[in-house]
Amino acid sequence: MKDEKGEGMKIYKEIAISLIPHPSSLILCASLPLCLLFLSACSKTDKLTIYATARSGGWLWARTEPGSPKKAGETGGYAVLRKAYDLEKNPKLAVDLGNWFSETPEGYLTKGAAVAACMNAVPYAVSALGPEDLTLSPADLEKLVRASSFTVLASNLYLRNNKKPAFIKSQLVVAAGGTRLGFLAVSVMDPERFNVQRYLPNYKLEKESYEIERALKALKEGGARVTVLLLGVNPKKQAGKDFYAAFLGKLPRLDLVITDEPGLNKPFKVKKTWVVPAPSKLTAAARIELSIEPDTGRLADVRAGNLRLEKDKYGEDAGTLETVNRQRAVITKLFSRRVGAAAADILRTESSASPLGNFTADCVKRWARSDASIINNSVLGGDILKGPVTAGDLYRVLPFDTSVVFVKI
């Protein structure tokens, strides 16, 4: 009668021995589990997750997205983001790419202060500045940055007198999960003509490659093992994959680029650099999982995707929601202020001149003291109804932070 246990051990040993290339090999495996354990140890990496947002535009709270079905739930907002962020099991940090406040009244009426307060509650570790944030004067921008609990980066930003703003940093080393990450940030105004000095009304943007090289040198001297570039692209421009190949081809090696480019749908690599897009308007956040080699602290792999911030799925963090509601109350008080009354409905039309269009054009003409005024129907966001008119009604009619352009003929 055969010993089933002995026969099993014989087969077990044969399998274990077959894994060894040659009897004279220096690697000796006494058992199959030990070999597997050895291989597993060689392939193990540490995990670190970055949550990235971009172009929030002042969208502070969860809302039903335009065009969604009637039964669709609300998405977005900092309270939902904080709740999803807290559920992350890996070591983590949150970053933003700027353009904080330009798309909503609650954003630009507070000059970004409402957004900064909500970002403090998440909390973010670092943020870049976008081109639209640079519409603020240096004094207003300094006030906004100093109200932020996180570090604000703008590596290629200068004042027009060629001095770096004292309240802005060019680079930052952050320790997370035992890994030292080095962050830097640049803004590109024109992807078709990058690496060119640009002068804005209050600032100067230096050549990107020059400032990136300086920042990378400082980061490496500061002990950064993984380098991350927060790359902001002018919202009025689009850059394709060809831009990233040309742009990164002129730079020293970067490990990861996080960009706010809306034309990119998924991560890709340019040689050894990962490029990951971050979604806009805070309806979603990019979840970027980094695999770090434990022995060297270097980046081994990246997995990324967008995490939709569904209120029904994640709920809202109570502390962050309190901050959001406090900011919302300030805006509500401002919007409820009565500014006049309408004797009849003043309505808009989509394809021709309308009473609301004519009324708005007359208001602009009177304010500008001009001979004529032209208004495009697309800038009109709502109607004025008979009865009391509030400041909120006016912002609903003209929801965009547009400018009046003067033309001499």
C-alpha cells in the first residue's frame, strides 16, 4: 500500500527543485512557499495616492449637473471630496492645479477666498496658480495665498519688476507614506508657442524650461525622490499629446506630470514620464496611485482614473460642509439684496433680438457712455420676472465674469 502523504511530499519536492535553474545555483529553495515568498518580496512596492483637482472655478457645493435627468443625484463639492478622500486607505495627499474662482459668483465675488476656505477644510497639501487666478492684483493674490493653509506654487511666476512674489514658492518637498515627493508648478499660456516670456497686466511668466530646471535642481538637493510637475494650460487653449512630447523633450526627466488639459481623457507616458489629466469643475477628482520602490524610493508605476464625486455614494463630511454652508450663506445674503423692481417680465430669446437683450445692451451703453452697445444672446443666462429684482437675479442673467470691450469706429 502506497503512503499517500509520502507520495505527495515527493511530488512537492520535485516541484520545488524544478524551480532552481541548476544544482550549483547559489539560490536554494527548500519549499515552494519559500520561493514564492522570495519572489513576492522582490516585486513588492509601497503605495501612495494623490487626489488631484483642477479648474474648480468656484463650484463649492454638490449640484445637479446641467442636462442631467430629473432624478439624477447631485455631484461635486468639497464636502463630498473630503468624504471620498477620508475613505482612501493608502497614504495620501491632495493637490490642485489652480483657476479657483472665475466661473461662479461665489468664486469671483470673494476673489477666491470662499474657495480657499473650503480647500483648507479638505485639506490640500499644495496648489498651483492658473492663468485666471492671475487676474487678481498682487495685493489681492497675496491676501488669498496667505489665507490658504496649503502651499501655493508658481515656479515661473514673477512680478513685472522681475522679482519673485515673496508669498509664492517655486518648489516644495512633501513627505507622504515614507516617500519624499518634490512638487513644482508652471503655467503655459500658449501650447503652440511655449518656452517664451509672457507679460500679463500685473505679472511676468518666465520661460518654462528654465524655471523647471532650477526647481528640479532645488528639489533634488532637498531630498526629493519622486518629482511631480503641476502643469496648467491656458483654459482658452488646447494642447494635444504632441505638445507634451515636445514640451517634455526639452526638460530634464520628470516622474509625473499632472495637467488640467481638458482634451486628455486618460493617462499616457512620454518616454519615462507619466502624464495624468485632472478633471475640472470639481464634479470628479483624479485618483493617482503611485507604486514606489521601497529600497530606492523611486517611482515604479502609476495607475490613475477619475473618481466621480457622487453625493449619494459618498455623502458629505460634516466639518467641510459647515465651511461650505458658511460661505454659501454669505453669498445668499448678498444675492438676496433688492436692487429694483420690474413692471413686467423681461425675457430672452435664442435666435433674435429680445427684450432682455435690448435692456442689457441699453444698461451697458449707459454705463459705458458709448454711442452703441452690442450684446450676444449667449451671455444671457436667465430672465427677469415681474416683481422685485435682487442682486442674485442680475447674476443669474449675466452669470459669466465677462468684460466690456470698447471699440472706436
